Amino acid sequence: MNQTTLIAPAAERRTVAPASDRTPSTPSWTTRLWRGKPDDSPLVRPALLGLLLATALLYLWGLGASGWANSFYSAAVQAGSASWKAFFFGSSDASNSITVDKTPMSLWPMSLSVRIFGLSSWSMLVPQALMGVGSVGLLYATVRRTTHNAWAGLLAGATLALTPVAVLMFRFNNPDALLTLFLIASVYATIRAIESPERAVRWLVLGGSLVGFAFLTKMLQAFLVPPPLAAVYLIAAKPSIGKRLGHLLIAFGSMIVAAGWWIAIVELWPASSRPYIGGSQNNSILELTLGYNGFGRLNGNEVGSVGGGGGNTGGGNWGATGLFRLFNSEIGGQIAWLLPAALASLALGVWFRRKAGRTDRQLGGLIVWGGWLLVTGLTFSFMAGIFHAYYTVALAPAIAALIGIGASILWEHRESVVAALGAAFVLALSASMSFVLLDRADGFVPWLKYVVVVVGVGAALLIVLHRLLSKRVMLAVGAAAVITMLAGPTAYAVDTASTPHTGSIPTAGPNTGGGMGGGPGGGRGGGQMGQLPTQNGTRQAPGGTTSTPRGTGGGTGGLLNGSTSTTAINALLTTDASSYTWVAAAIGSNTASGYQLATELPVMAIGGFNGSDPSPTLAQFKQYVADGDIHYFIASGGGGMSAGGSTSTAITTWVADNFTAKTVDGVTIYDLSAGIQ
């Protein structure tokens, strides 16, 4: 072999670049998943994954202990899993007698889960928990984009995850979990539109659509967030003012389409072939939207609701209104832990970013989250209609985001005296609020409030004296500050996750002695009128209503808690069930729900949730009986806060006058198939 054979032809030669000039190979997806962005600290991605896993554990831990949770919605989920028509309309039963009193999108993920995995507490509640994990992840991503600070996003995500009312709602089957997820996603989409002018329209269309979907989840409450979304794009986006206005009109159009398609179909659908619209008095989805679930919530004029229709602007049956409503004994422990700190962070953040220019990312974040907090918070504070403590989960993302953004801004300006004093003030404010809220829960971790105050005040003093301390010590002080701020909410969060919650009005955390502001419901477990165990084994409500614990006999439930079936009642209802459209009928959705969930067969909820909707009419009910559509009528337990209206009362009287009653496991039942006696 000579030397020439070792030289490759020119066409085959390849120039090998120096190692320093080579393009690095694309890292594997596992590396990207664990490492995150190239400029991230090595700790960021593990911390994010740890946060999401811890959130999943908190939200999934002991989830099945809550049973059917809110059986009003659980029955509709079961119905939707058995009938696509019931799925679409959000019917209370698979034979489509009446709908729930909300738009149905929150029911759809749960119904699909039940279709796949079968009817169980887990199959209904796991989608809610996963929505919670998704909400925490989305909030992290949104705050990170706003601040360019991953640690700010992690703080915001952790704050949301540990907010007591968020823990409650992401472990429950009310519509608020999906509502929260959609609204956070709408902010993310809006921030992306501001970042990418060339793609602004598509992001705004997505953001508007997400708000529309939020409307289909919980109606007009979703529309408290669009004003801040529009404001931040109008102020912070780069295109000309004319283009910005045009973009917002497109976003508004997408919101109307996403929210309106279902409303239009239901409104145009012949009433004779669809279920009655629950919560309305005229079988109209528009009436429900604008009335009972709309302006009635603001002015208190809610025809058909419990104690509604009075228009009492002082709050009436739903507690006193005013600026401090969110801090009272009923609501404070749900959401108020970091509310003062969030407001202070908003003010300090605006002060430090006031000269940054209108397109400043952090200023934009303060505008959108601050607007969300102020608009929603003031609405909740002064609305005179139906208001429950768990509604405040809608404030949790804004509070958490402002805490994260505020901490990032104060850290950037840590050499400033104003920033040091501001950070100390925010920390002291949080510690004080925690002390007040923990003090209300008599006997609940009694030492924690003192630890929070001592550590909080000590850390605040060290922050003021930060120039005398090393960076390592200041990092330790910062960690102590975060722990101090989250200690109280964390204790409540763990208590909430370890406590079963059932009924229509659940509350987070330990008992603080706060009812529903004088209105119906309340109580730690969210059962009927805050029921408590008594010596004879039943649960006695202040109004005198009783229900029997599961397994000891039948219970017809009541206005706010579901009924309890028994083996004997199940056998009665399932016998020859295929011969009837409804195996039974009962006054009020919660009375009907337990029997439907136990048998997985349609039970007619006369009068809807409150029993006050005029459906079916007495004439219609008589016709159903004559046609052999209804097998049994299950009488309500009566007493206390029993549901009902003039129509349901007339039906109950007619049944009692014309059919023979029998008692099965303590429940009064009429056999309608036997004919009029």
C-alpha cells in the first residue's frame, strides 16, 4: 500500500471543525424535561416537578373519602355518562326532566371520565384534581413569562396550590375548578399575545375562546376577568392603538362565539324535546343567565332561590356586604391569608415599575392580575345575592401571582431602602393576618400562630437590616419569609385535604364558628345547615332537619345534602325499572340524587335544586303518572330548610291524597303504578 491510497478523493473529503465551533447536539426530551431552559439554575426544573408532584399528592390524597361530594352535580355527571342528550344539556337525570342550574361544561370532563372508568367518587373527582395541578403549572408559566424569573413563578404556583379554598375546590366537583383553569389559561394566552405581536391575533382568539368556555362553566362570573385582560393588552401591547382596538374586537368576537354557541342551540331547541332549564322560572337559558345566575347575584333579586327575591342590598340571607367581607370569620380562612400582602405587593410593584414604560412585562403582569383581584374582590365584597365562601377560589390565582411578581420586583430592588421597608411590611402584614386567622380556629395547632408571628417579625427586622448581612444569610431570611407566609395556609390546606367534604356548601379548614352569614348552609363539611353529630347517631341541623348516616338506614337528604339509599330501597327502585322512564320522583335535586346515584337509574328532581322551579307542572305530573312513566314518589323529610315551591307542594299534596304511603327503612314512598286510590 502506497501513500496515495491513504488520501481520499476530494469529493469525499470532509472538513472537521474545531471542537469549540461545533453545534451542540440536541438534548434528549428527558434531558430537556429535567434540565429546563439552558439559562435556568439546575434547581429550577426539579423544583417545578417537585411542586407539581406535591400538588398532585395533596389534591389526590384520600380523594374518595368525600364520596359523591356535591351530589347535585354528581347525579348530573351520572346522567351524562348514561345519555349523550343529558351530557349536552347538563340534565339531572338520564331521562332529561330538568337541567342543573348552570351551564354544563364543568360536568363534561367528569361524565367522560365516568363513561371510561365507571361510576365512582374517584372517577368524578380525579379530573378536578388534575385541573388543579394544571392550574398551578399554568400560573407558574404565566408569572415566569411576566417576570423572567422562574423562582417568582414557583412562589406563585406554590401559593396557589396551598390556598385553602383552592385545595377544597380542586378536590370537589363544583364548577369552580374548571372555571379557575380556564381563566388562568386566558391570562397566559393574553400575555403571549403581548409578547408576540406577529401572532397576537391567534393568541387573543385563544384567550377570548377560553373566557367563553369559562362562561359555559359558570356563566357570568367568567366575565369579571375580561376587563383586566382588555386593559393589559390595550396598555402593554406594541402595535398601534388602532390595531390594538381591532385585535380586542376580534378577541371579543371569539369569546362571544365560544360562549354563545351552546346558549343559541338551547334557546332555539324546541322546549318540548329538551329538559326544563333548571333555575329559571320560564324555561329559558337566557333568563337563567341574566337573572338567577346573573344580575340577581349582584342585587339579591333572585326569584326561585332560597331567601331570594328580596333585593336586599345589605346582603340579606347571604351575610353583610362591605370592604371587609372577605376577612370575616366565614370567609377569611378560605382566602384572606395573603390578600393584604397581595394588595401591598401590587402597590409596591407599580411604584417600582412606574417609569419602565407601558410595554414593560412586569407592569403588564401587575395590571392584569391586579385588575383581576380588584374587580373580582370588590364584586364579591358588595354582591347582595347568593354568595358562598368557596366562590373566593376565583381570587386565588390573582393573589398568588401578585405575591410572586411582587417578590421578584422587591428582590431586584433589594438595595433600595424603599424595597427593604416594603418587603418587611409585606411580611409583617402576612404574619399578622395569619395570627388573626389561626386565632379564630380555637384549638387548631394553637402554637403555630405564635411561631408565625415571632419568625415573621424577626425576618422582617433582618430584611430592614439586610445591608449588614451576607448574601447567604439573606437567602436564609428570604426562605424564612416564604415559610412564614405559607405556614398558616399550609396548615389549613392539609386539614382540608384530610377532611371529607360533602353537600352543596363546603368550606375549607377547621371550624372557626362562622356560619353562612345568617344564610342557609355552612359548616365544615358543607352539609345541611352545618350539621353536627349527636348522641343518637343522626345529624341534627339548627333548623331541625335530620339525616341518617350512610349504612344505618334511609335518609331523604334535604336542600343542601344528598339523600341516602339502602339495600331495600335500591331493590324496590330497580325492580322492573326498564318499564318506567323514571324509577322515582322526589322534590328537589338533592333528595333525588342519592337514589339515582345508588341505582344509576333516572330519578326525577321535581322543581330542580330548590324544588321551586315550576317543572313539572301538576298537570304534567298527573299525565306522567297516567302514562306509567313514574314508578314511585319519594316523600321529602320535611322540617328545617326543606326545599319546595307552589308547584312541588301541589304535587306532594296530590300524591298524598290519592296514593297509599308505605315506609321503607324510614323513608315514605308512594307506588304510583298502583293507580289512584
